Amino acid sequence: MNRYPRDMHGYGQTPPDPKWPDGAKIAVQFVVNYEEGGENNILHDDPASEAFLSEIVGAAPWPGQRHWNMESIYEYGARAGFWRLHRLFTETAIPVTVYGVASALARSPAQVAAMQDAGWEIASHGLKWIEYKDASPEVERADMIEAIRLHTEVTGERPHGWYTGRCSINTVDIVAEEGGFDYIADSYADDLPYWVRVGERDQLIVPYTLDTNDMRFATPQGFNSGDQFFAYLCDSFDALYAEGEAGQAKMLSVGIHCRLLGRPGRIQALRKFIDYVKGHTDVWFARRLDIAQHWHTHHPAPTPITRPSDMDRNSFVTAFGSIFEHSPWIAERAHDLELGPAHDTAVGIHSALARMFRSASDTERLGVLKAHPDLAGKLAEARRLTEESTEEQAGAGLNMLTDEEKATFTELNNAYTSKHGFPFIIAVRDNTKASILAAFKRRLGNDSETEFAEACKQVERIALLRLKSLYPE
């Protein structure tokens, strides 16, 4: 089976109502990344110095050497930047989630005590703030287990949330398999939490952000001043707040680093943004754990179902072989396509089936057209229609025709088939008896090439409507 693992569909056009507390139009959440003392450093048994997210844009690792300037920049975050952020958030009574690197927390007892006194959530940011893209699953898993142990030892409580950040393709699976986290934040895929299935476990993902994040002060094409950061945060808030007013509430995360936004020249942007947000009603300031627990309560993991992209060939053809009338070969070919989560919807399955119909030869497509019954014809009278066709024709009242109407349909059916070589096809669920008759008479005058194209469009429309009855949004 050729299957694509990424989910490009998500919640689709209509995301769920998150049901934020007190009818809030937006959930606003601040993350303080505490990494100082957990970064790459040969003192930490790493092969080289740190080179990521500092005032030294474009820095390179120094193998086997300490980088004094880099170290002192990180030390600033712990010594000064953290306390500046702590004062701001406690003064404004804003709840905070900390992404705490376990080894950094162990080296900062006063900061940990201040986090706990303020009631901040301390989620895990891994054992060390290092890159895991090339790590084996065994090494990454071992570091995760040690991070949980050390975090629990330092804070007195195991972490309920996890964010590696510099993660691998295996991170989410490894953390989910551990089984003890209310949420994982290693995703940037949505504005709302969502569930993923990992093995036999449902794992909640509470997505994080790299755009409303002060890390862009330390990246090319990022923020050059606090005003730019403030403007971007306000624009993000305004867009999501408006969506909330329109009935599609979302979540806004703001990412913060002690050594970056904790600088005097930048923190005023955060202070102004907090004041701006507090000037609006119906805003829920929350820790990420609060959001996760809310989602667990109001949007629990869905009941596991057999998804089309997971079906074997026989099951897939059994489920969808009749969507295109008496043409199971379409479903057989569709099963061989690159299917994934985006195809586990009516529109997604229809896309796969329609592709196979469109790429078929004219002779094969003509066979599909000929497989359709006449409207209100002999097969209907003999009750020999497929279940789908019976329901569709009955829905348009074609099973309750007067003798005169039956005669009209018979005459039109015979004339159309005699002229074009295939039955008249129309998506009856989109029509009434009167509009069907009007279309019948109008289309009878078209040339066969035009009608072949129109009939094929109608066949695809019929298939979509059938699928939507099976998989309502």
C-alpha cells in the first residue's frame, strides 16, 4: 500500500468550536523557554559550543572549545532576562508555561523556585537543548527518560507537557509511547489542539509557534526591533480574535526566550502587547496545561475507526466499489494511489476515485455511463436498481410518477439513448422532478461530445454526494 503519513487536511474548512471557558473568543498563551545552562557546551559533555539563537547571528559551533561570548549571552538570560520576564508576568498576573530543559533547571534552583511560587507550569524541554535530527530512537528515548527523571527530582513533579524543539522525525512517537504526557507541543501544524494516534494510544498535540516567537530576533529576515515584534503580535491577535467573533475561536501562542526578549530593548514590546490584549474582552489567558486539560474534557479523543487510507484492498473496494455505478475497478485502482489522512473524508475519497475515472480510457468511461440506469425506467419499475440509485430517484419523487409522467420519461430516455449511446445522467439529489425534466429536454439537443463531457461531470457529482452521505463533515 502506497500511503502518505502526513495529514494535510486537519480540521478542514470548519474547525471545531473549542468551547473556551466563559465563551472566550481566543486563548492566549505565553511560553518562556528556559534553556540557559542546557545548551551545547563542552562542559556539558557536548562536542562543540552552542551556535543557535543568540545575539551572534550566524554563529558556528566551535568543536572542542568553549565559546566565552556565547556562554555569557546565555548566562544573561538566566541572571537578568529571566527575572525581568518574571517581574512582568507576575505584575500583570499572566499565567505562564515554561519549557524547561531539565539540565538547565537543575543549574537554576532560584529560578525554579520563582516559577513554582508564581504557579507557572513547568513543561519539559528535554534533557539538554541540543539537536536530535540525527539521533537514533534509542538515544533520544534514553535522553527523554532521563529528562523526566531529572525534571521530577528538581521540581518535585513529573512534567505533564513535552517540547523537544530541536526534534527528530521520531520525537512525537517516542514521547507518545512513554504514555505520561497530557500533551506534546512538537508541532506547528494548527491553531487548535488535535489528537494523533500512535500505536494503540491517542495523544493530544497542543501546537506551538515559530512565528509569534522572539527567536526571530536572532534569525535572518526576522525582527529588527521591538516595534516589529509588537506589530506582528497585534496583527496575529487581531486576526484570531476576529475569527473568534465569527464563531471560529482559536489559540495564540507567544514564544519567549530569557536571553532574547529578556533584554531591556525588547521587553517593552511584550509589555505593550499584554496591555493591548488586556484591553479586549473575552480573552482566556491560559497555561498550555490548562488548554490541554480543557481539550481532554471538551474534545476527548475520537473513537477509533477504520480509515479509508488504512483499509486493505478488499475492504476498500467493498466500501467504495459501488460509488461509481457498477464500476468497482475504479475503487481497485484508487486503492493503489498514494493515500493518506487527507483522503479519509468524503472529498478526499472522491478525489482518489475521480482521478481514476478521469484517467480511464473513453471506452472505460463510456462503460461507466452505460452502467447507470434510465431515470424512472424499467429497472426502477422492476426494483432492480442499486440501493444508492433507488434512494436517489425516490428522493426526487421519480418513484411516484403519474402514467403521463412515466410516458414522458420513457420517451425522453429512448430519444436520448438513441442519439448519444448512453443513458441520460444527472445528479438527482441536486434537483427536483421539474428541474430534471427541464434539463432532460434541454440536453437532448446537445451533440454527443458535449453530452459525454456533461454526463461524466454528473457521474462525478453523484459519486461525491454518495460519499458525503457516508462521511458527513
